[in-house]
Amino acid sequence: MASTNHVFHIQDNMKTPAKHHESFQMLWETKWKKPAEMGVYPFMFGAARDFEPIVEEMTKKGMKEPYDWDAYATVFIPYAEALTKIGERAEANNEKSKAAEFYHRASAIYRIARFPVIRSPVQQRCWSAGKAVFLRAQALLPYPVTETQVPHTHRLPHEGTHIPVYTLCPDARPAPVMVIVTGLDGYRTELAVWAEGWRALGVATVILEIPGTGDCPADGSDVRSSDRLFSSLLDWIDLQDSLDSKKVCVWGFSTGGYHTIRLAHTHAARLAGVIALGGGCHFMFERAWLDEVDHLEYPFDLAGSLAWKFGYGAEVEKFKAEGSRFSLLSDGTLDGPECARLLLVNGTEDEIFPIDDYYLALMHGRPKEVRFVEGIKHMGEPASFGIILKWLYGVLEIKANPMEQLKKLPFKLRYPTGEEAEVGSNGH
């Protein structure tokens, strides 16, 4: 058992608050504006210009932490609805590409409205609306991502009966499978950004949310619920003629990396390779860490968001006191007799989940592969993506250039028509 007096790798920086916690305006100016302009996380399928009037309104309202989540989400809705209407007009005129773009842009607005986790009725409404408009966009593409309801055959009686997943399969079948396991705040509607790139390489994608987030039917408060979740998913993959169940890789993003580290140990024989990008396994649950993270790298209240994900709701202090029960060290997972081929990747200066967790994982159980991105914070982006893609190409015996796949990720405007101007007059 690791010491509770652990000195973290970033210990000297843990008391320094990030500017973006001062207000929503500062969140935009210091952290979100640049990725929005680039069309990357968390603004996949989005356009910075669509968010500018929202930021202006948030600033006028003085929005800042702690947020009233219904009030927060309500600001976004008229803007998303207006973009949806532009898409509907384009679709009615058979302008499929334009309609798809505006539907996607609307989905990005709804995404940030329900960010980081769904904690209020209005955020739930935005999550539902965002899924609907995202699938409308995808339906207009040459190779659309579609939704499948996977039977949750290993569920407990109180858990949901089906696992909603997004899938995209190439023409050549049976295809190797890339299972994308989403994170605390990035759900299947945005991680679907990876699907087309994998399809072009002959790899199918299956994208699902982790327990306690999105539409995942698994009990977020149950340490073993993800074991049942993945048993149901892998059983379903075994039954699909279009999928090669002997070539299944799993990529966990951020909090999803916690679950994929566990998965690599619990389902080792069924997996060709597993990635945990920016995940954690033990120190991420220590109170000494959780007491500091709300003013660090994460855009909102990380401890509070994790409390919701792990089934504690608004009882953040209870989560801090009991969260260690999810430790993969304390429950023996890391020292288990089996582990699939597992790649751990993260930035050394991560302020969301401590890099210390990956050092710990390397010292327990079966040997693992690792790459740290020196001097970079959570997930080690963008260098981490190239590292992971090269590794996956090797596992799946694919000859390709990671940069060609990565070029397809950023969202680029094709129709900056000025029609968005009507958004600002839609009740504002």
C-alpha cells in the first residue's frame, strides 16, 4: 500500500490556482478560446464564432464558480436551436454538407451546455438534444456513425438493460475493432471524431461511455460495474460477423483510462492491446489530491464532477473520504496474475490525474509499456496521439502514417455564411 503522505510529482504547483477558475470569461480567454479556434477538444465539430456571443452573455451575467447548472446550461440553448434551424433549412434545400455542418455545430453548443457532467434537468435536456442533432448530422455523411443498443447481458437487476454505443464499420469485414472508452466529460457524441479515420484504415470503431456518465447503464458507485459492462460488450462483439473478435483494441481517454487499466487485468485474454491515456489508478482517489484539484487544470470543479461520476452525487466530502475504495492497488487489481498488453501514456505535469499513478502501475503486477510526455499536462497532447497511433498500428499490423489520420480530427468550417448572425437575435 502506498503511503498516505505521498509527495506528488507536481507537489510544488498544487497550491497555485489557475486563472480560468475566476469566471467563465476567464475560462474562455485563458483556456478554451484557442482549442475552439482549432476545432479540437472539447470543441470537436464546433466553431469558435458560435461560442463568442455565448461568452459575451455569460460575461454580462457574471457567470463563475460555483455555477447554477440550470442557469449555466440555459444560456446555450437558443444558440444551439438557431444553428439547428439553419441546418434544417439547408437539409430542406438538399444541401446535405451544409446541413451536416450546422447540425454538428449545434451539437457542440449542446455539449458545452451539459459540461462537464450532467447535474441538472436543463443539462439533461441539452444532452438529449445534442445526441439527436449529432445523429442528424451523421446521417447526412457518406459514412455515418450510427447508434446500436448492445444488450447488457451481465447486468445486475438495478442496472440498465442496454449499452448505447456509436459504431462505424469499414466495407472489408470482419474488421479489427477499436473500442473507444470515453472520459469524465467527453462522451460518445464527441469521441466519434475518431471513427472516420479508423474506418479509412479498415478498422471498426465502437464508442461507449463509462459508468456514471452519459448514457452508461452501469452503476457508477459499484467498483466492479465496468467488469460487467465490458463482459457484455465483448460478448456482443464475439457475435458480430462484421467484427474480428481476435483483434480488439481498447483506448481509454482520461477517466476512461482508469477503467481500461482495470479492463486490461480483468479481461486480458480477450484483448489484443489496451491504452490508458491520461488515466489513473490509485493516487487520483487520495484526499490530499482531491482537496487541491478544483483550482488546478480542470476547467470546472474536478472533485465535484468525479463525485457525480462515481455515484456520490453532490456529496463531495463523502466521495473524498471513501473514494479510495476504487483504488486498483488497494483492491489487488494491479497485482493480478494477468494483464493484456497495456500502454500507459500521459503528460508528466498532469494536474487532473497524477503521473504518480503510472509510476505506481509500473511497479506492480505484469510488465507494462509506457511513454511520458515531458513537461506537458493532462494527456500529453498533441504528442501523445502520435505515440498511441504508432503503437496501435503495430498491434493491428497497419501500415499508415499517424499524421495523416490526425489531420482529419480538427473541425474546419466550410460554410461561414454569416447566417449565424440570426442567433444573436433569437431572444437575446
